[in-house]
Amino acid sequence: MRTDLFDFDLPPERIALRPISPRDAARLLVVRPGGVAEDCAVCDLPELLQPGDAIVVNDTRVIPARLIGRRIGRGAEPRIEATLHRRLDGSRWRAFVKPGRRLQTGDVVRFGDEGKVCFLGQLDATVERKGEGGEITLAFAFHGPVLDQAIAERGDMPLPPYIASRREQDAEDRADYQTLFAQLEGSVAAPTAGLHFTEELVTRLKARGVALHTVTLHVGAGTFLPVKADDTADHKMHAEYGVVSDETANALNAARRAGGRIVAVGSTSLRLLESASGDDGRLSAFAGETALFITPGYRFRAVDVLMTNFHLPRSTLFMLVAAFSGLDTMKRAYAHALRAGYRFYSYGDACLLFRGQT
């Protein structure tokens, strides 16, 4: 499909720069088959679901993956910004860097500790390989837990570019950009639909008879990359690592057999569940990489309802929701959200989408 079919205009002032408090006070646009939209709030979620439904959240934890350093040992020492996005082993990471043209294979980047209280020595990394689009492989001088500590001491939360370009990051983002369910470190972007949940909301959902289950998908920085190809068929997704346990797969299969619906919180949970499902919709345990790219025409097997934030134009995420609810339906829903003052993107409001006919 043509990428420009997924374009729309968004005034910059509609991009949320801070989350609302409390988290479940965010607005929720409910979109049902046929395009019927209803203005609600996230705190209304228990009443919008049914006893027997099963919510699936992503329990990945965001690491402070944005590092600022300088190239050393070769003339001038230009500033280098690196966003780690995929761990290869105990000492090597793949990263997106800016400006990539200032680095060559074999260069050393020293990540600084200016303004930070760091208990470890200098954090150096060698450029082991250069890829496309500013991607490189960094081999760090530290290894394992020591490297993790060094990154935690020096790194910042990798806020999306549309936020980071408009304000400085601060200490609040360390908590704001982490979900209630965050357990397993590995993401460089938050599964943002999960940011809306509070302990009180979870308690009310359980009291309603809605079960809550966890999966893990470590979100990579590729989630922020625009689709540059003119046709979606020419776009390559970055692979991300995910896990669906036997226990979760069996519980979700049982919920489905009993007439309940599977409700994915976020596109990350949805993509992982679809990757773990067979043609009959039955889920199995899964541990591995997925590069599933969902566009209109995809036949959904595992997920019946999707809670997700408002996404970038021409993005793989907007293509996913267009596949789930219909492109025309989602364009009308987004137009309604703009007229009604909804807040967009990671710190913004959310949609609750009931799957369209496939």
C-alpha cells in the first residue's frame, strides 16, 4: 500500500510533553466496528470490558539508553549522541548515533559523566561496525552487570524525538516514562499504553472479573523510525525480542474458550501475541525475535480489543491500528480526537479499539 495513505496533519501543540496525573485520568476514545466513537476516560476501562475478558500488558522496563559522549583519539572530539537499542552480548550493543558521519570503524567514543555522580571509571566503547541509517555496533570496555551499572549512571531515559526536541529531560521522566508493570530491563522506549494504568485501576479491573496477564517485548529504538519507503511492502521492520510464557499462553487460550476476549495493552503486546499464535488463534509459548509488520489486510488471530495511544502519521503503529479497525475508521477517529482536544503520542491520551471485520 502507498505510505501516503497513512498521512495526516497534526498541530505540534497537540503533542503531550508531560503525562496527566493521575495516570488513569487520561482520556480514552472508544472506537467500535463501523466507526462509532465514544469519549471516555481510562478510568472507565472496567465498565467498557466484560467479566471473563483478559488484559495483556508488557512488563518490559525501559533502560536509560541515551548516552552522550565524544569521539576521542582522532583530532577534534565531536559530541556524539548514542541511543542503545539492542544488546548483542555482555559487552556489545547496537545503537543509533548522531551524527553517524563523524564515526568510523575502530573509533573510540568516551561517554561522559558531566553533571552526574559516577562511581565507575570512564565508559569507553569502540565502534565495531557501521550499518545503515546511523546504526552502529559498540563494543564497551565493561561487561555484564558492571556495564549495566555504568549505563545506568550515565544514561538518560530515551524520550521520543518529538518530546526530546521540545524540552529538556528531567528527573520526573525516570518515573513518568516507566509503566506500573515494568519488571524486566531491556527496552529503549516505553510500551506507552501501559503508562495509563494505576494500582487502583488494576484493582477495579480484577473486581470486575477481568484477568491481567503479562508478556515481555523489549521495545527497540526502531519504533521511532519513520517509514521512508513509498510503498509499505518496501519497509523493513527492526526485530525485537519477546517472550510469552506457557502459563500466559494457556490462561489466554482458556479465557478465549470460555467466551472472553483478549485485550492487548499496546501495539507491542499485540504484535507479540500475534507472533505467538497459530492460524487457529491458539497461543503457544514463544521466546525469540519478531519483526511482524502489520498493515491493512492482515488477518488478526489472537487479539480482539486493543488499547493504544495516538500514533505518528506514516508510522508502522498507525498502519497497525488501521489494519485493526480500518483505515477510514481510524482517520475519522483521529480527526474527531483533534477536534475534541485529545493529547497525542507517548504522554498523551489513548484509544480503545474493538476489532473490525476481517
